[in-house]
Amino acid sequence: MTSNAAMTLAERRPETVLVCVNRRYGDGQLSCAANSSEAIAQALADGIRERRIAVNFERSVCMGQCLRGPTIRFAPGGRFILGTSLEDVTHLLDELEAVCGTVEAEDELPLHLIGS
Ligand code: FES
């Protein structure tokens, strides 16, 4: 695992998972999107919906950690989880489910996630 997800979630129950999908254009510009963050975002969104995890999910603009992304943040106030990869998604979902719990029905999921 390349992230520090476990330490982050243990500190506080997140209300929202933010995943940076920003792309910086220009020669040699590193960015989360250039490092497959959209695939990570989609896998997290799918997993949250399938497991019915009680947390909001949002794709985010740049969080100022471009050189160390893909960047995820648990909000409010959570630390950055940097250098994430698709291999980290299952662990992140496990941690989110353990800390946030689940909802019974799809109509209890955050509205903006149901259609994502
Ligand atoms: S491009 Fe993702 S933190 Fe800047």
C-alpha cells in the first residue's frame, strides 16, 4: 500500500471523500489526472455505492499536492492521502466502511453519488 489511509481514518469520521481529478496542462506538468486519479475516483465511487457506505463522495479540483498525487482527502479536516493507486481502493473502502458504517437503502445514499 502506498498511502497512509489507515492512520487518516482512525483520527476522525469523515463526512466526505474528496478525490482530485485535476489535470495540469503543459510540458512535464505532474497532476493527479495524469496519474490515473479518475480511475481511482470511479472505483471509490462504485465501491461506496455498492457497499452503501454512509459517506459523501466528490471529485475535486487541485488540492495543491500535485507532485505527490493522486491526492485523496477525507473532509472535513482530514489529512491528505498521497500517492494512491487502484491497489489502495479496497483498503480505503474497508476503512471507510468500518468508520462510517452503511445505510440500509439506496435512497439514503448521498444524492450526488447515486447518479455518479
Ligand atoms: S492536480 Fe491533484 S492535487 Fe494538484
